[in-house]
Amino acid sequence: MQYAKVVGDVTLGWCRSPFGKLTLLIFAMLTFGTVGFWFFEHYPDGEVHNFFGAMWWAVVTLTTVGYGDMVPGTVGGKLMGVFVMVCGIGLVSTLTGNMASMLVERKARKRKGLLKVNLKNHVIIVGWNEFGLELIQGLRDNHVLESKEHGVSDLVLVNPLSGDERESIAFQLEMGERLHFVWGSITQESVLQKAGLDRAKVIYMLSQHENQSSKDADQETLYAALAIREIAPQVRLFGEVALQENRKHLLRAGVTEILVRGQLTSLILSLMGANPSMWTFLQELIGMRGNNHMGFKDLTDEEKNLNWGELMTRFRSDGRLPLALCQVSKQLSLEDVLDEGSALDQFILELFESSGQETNIGESGPHVIANPSDEEQLESYDAVLFLYPGAAR
């Protein structure tokens, strides 16, 4: 009964719309023309021997196509033809104009970020700041926006930017129909749901620190992370925070990994103080001076039976240089992050269990061990990070 009521409400709403009314009027005119033409022209020696022929004449006449393969021979049929032709000119042109207007309006609504995104395996960036374009360029350079498994991925930007700012971003990225906007507050679940979070390949969160304090920006990011994990608990989620003390809160909210704003800069500056060539090396390594030289490869069952020294010999035979071993991320639950000794944490866990809600909060970040000893066995690892040979890949 409830389903029938919903279908009835949707149908009634469509019929009341201008486009719906126009469609119904055209359908009524086709029915009237078909019945009238068949009535006047249906006789043994005439061209109309069945109802389908009358309908064919009505469609051809109403749309002003006029093939001429069937013409009325009676006065009544000719009067019917005049009536259908006169009405058809106005109705069809009005329908065409309405359809064009609907397409233009839909495109405008899409550019404004007001439409729901119907995508799969796309990349989402929630929030925006001055480094957003650099992030997207990095995603391009590191082939995150394209893969052998999923092909070329679309990009969805969720933020409250103005129309002019969105147009500027679209102009600079030159992604065409592969770029989508969802406009609104990043903390509102209704806005986030339009981005198709649960079908995304990966989600990034940028700190919106412009026009607000670092504390408020991190709070907004935390609220967004909680809403995202409510909608898409399984999708990889990466983000940034402005204050170091808020990193643990984002991890508890289910973010896969968090980068503290300015932390990496401080570390690189300290390395430059020790030796200026360190920064040049890092730029070359991560692709800031051209191609990204780092690679990632899943270990085969055969390779997991080796140790690090044996794997090193295999990789060096074709010029690749292994750097580190990796254990990929694992699923985290509330039990993993809540403190057993905290009464508040236990109360939160009991609330989740009593309400029947899932306690899964996403994935933990990967574990990486750099330059292990030659005797390190590979059976407990999932992948290897390595460098491609030479200056070109």
C-alpha cells in the first residue's frame, strides 16, 4: 500500500508539471487523430485497412513529417488532417522547446552541484583549500584517476564554493564531463549522499581553514568524517588536519590516514638543514621534477616464501630497487579504538551493540617497514614498495 501511494504521488506530480501536461495533450491528440482518421477512411477500397495504419498517419501528420504514403480521400478525413496538422505545429514545437529547456536547466543544475551523482569507482574530494588543484594534479601524475581495473575515473568535488570559483576550477582542470560538483556544507549528510560515497574508489578530505580558525576547521573535518563513515564505512578515506592534537580524533572517526598540515614541511626543512640535496632527492622521488619513480606491487604466493635478500636479488635483475615491505590496511571496529578501561568508551560501545548498529568504522592505515634485514621473511607481508630504474618509466 505504501509503495502504491508513493508511485501514485510521483505520477500525479508528473502529470501536474508543464511537461507532463504537454505530453498528455499530445497523446490525447494522437488518439483523437487516429480514431477520427480510421472512422472516416476505413472502408473496403480505402488505404486504411487497420487501426495501426490510422495511427501511423496520425503520428506522421502530427509531427509534420508528411511522408505522403497515406492521404485522406474523404471530406471528413481531410478536415481531420487539417485539424491535426494545425495542432501538431504548436504542440510539437512547444514539446521540443520544453525538452531543450529541461536539458539546459539540468546542465546548469549539474554545474551548480545540485544534482545527485550516479557514478561508480570515482574519486571524491570533500572540502577545498588552496592546495586542491595540486592534489588533483598529483592524483593525475600518480594514476589515481585511472587504473587498469576501473579505467578512467570521474572526479567529484564536494564543497560550498561559489559559482565563479567552481567555473574557475573547471576551466583549469579541463576534465569536461568527467568533473562533477556537489554544492553544500561538507558536514551535512544530505549533501554528502549526492556524491555517491558508498560507490567511490577513494575519498579525500581537505581542511577548509579559510575564514575560520584551525580548531573550527578541524571540527568541521571531524563532523564530515563521521558523516562519511556513516554512509560509506568500507571506502578508503584520507584527510588532513590543522592541529596535531586532533589527528587521533580523526583516526577514531574511521579515517584511514591523516596528514597534519605543516608537519611534513617541518620535517623536510630539517632535512634540508642537514643537507640541501635531500629536498632535491625527495622531489625527484615523488615526481615533483617529472615522473613518479615509486611503484607498488602485490607479493605473489611464491614471493611470500622468500626472504628480503632473495626478493632484492630478483628485483635488481631488471633494475628495480625494493625499498620497503607493506602490510595493507585492515578493517577496524569500535572495539579496536575504544579504551577498555574507560567507562565512557564502554558506554558508547554498549549503545552501538544495543541498537544493533554496525561497529565497523573503516580501515586502518597500512604498516610499512623500510629497508628490512636480508633475513626478514615475507610471509606476513602483502606488498613491496620499490623504485623504477633510471630517470624514465
